[in-house]
Amino acid sequence: MFNYQQILLVFIGGGIGSITRFIATSLIGARFGTVFPFGTLFVNIVGSFFIGFIMFFAIDENFILSEPLRLLLVIGFIGGFTTFSSFSMETLLLFRDTSIFYAFVNIAANLIIGLAAVYSGITLAGFMNS
């Protein structure tokens, strides 16, 4: 089913991703404030871009991403870096405490820009591949 090397790769990637997320959201929150969760939006967009970029190499027949590298980068790092559960909680708090408008802006921005970031990552990887 799984082995200790796989667990270690996910553990290492997830730890680095979580630390990176903490630093990024803290810096962005300090710069732009916390009325709107810009830090979470940022990491979700960047994570979406990188998952598209990296997974291009896992699904393209000419560039097969090794399973250990996929575990480290996609499951571990990006899994630790992106913050969908934080996004969900922050959106609920925006609905409850702040503004229905900001809640819907947060949903739309994460969804639309996140999908565009995945597409951009795949497109860039394909461009670099040609």
C-alpha cells in the first residue's frame, strides 16, 4: 500500500510547504492587512499554478515525473502550501462577521484565479517543453 520512504517524502514536502505558507501569509497579511484574506488567496493561486506546472510533467508522455518527486512536490509541498481549509474557514467568517460581498469576492477570486493559475502552469510547462 505505502512504504516509509513515501511517508517521509510527503512529510518533508508538507513541512516545507506549511512553513512556506506561514511565511507567505504572514508577510502578505503584514503588508496588505487582514480585512480580506489576501495571504490565503495568494498561496492558493501560487499553489494552483505550481500544481498545474508540475503535473504537466506527470501526465506528459515525454516527461514522466517520478513517483517520489510527485509525492514530495505535489502531495507534500503543495499539499502543505495550499490552504483550502483555511480558505473555507475564512470565507465562513467573512459571511458571518464581515461582509457577504467580501465572502463572494473571496470565493470567486480563489476559484477563477486558481483555475487560471493551473491552466497557466500547464501552458508554461508545455511551452517550455516545445
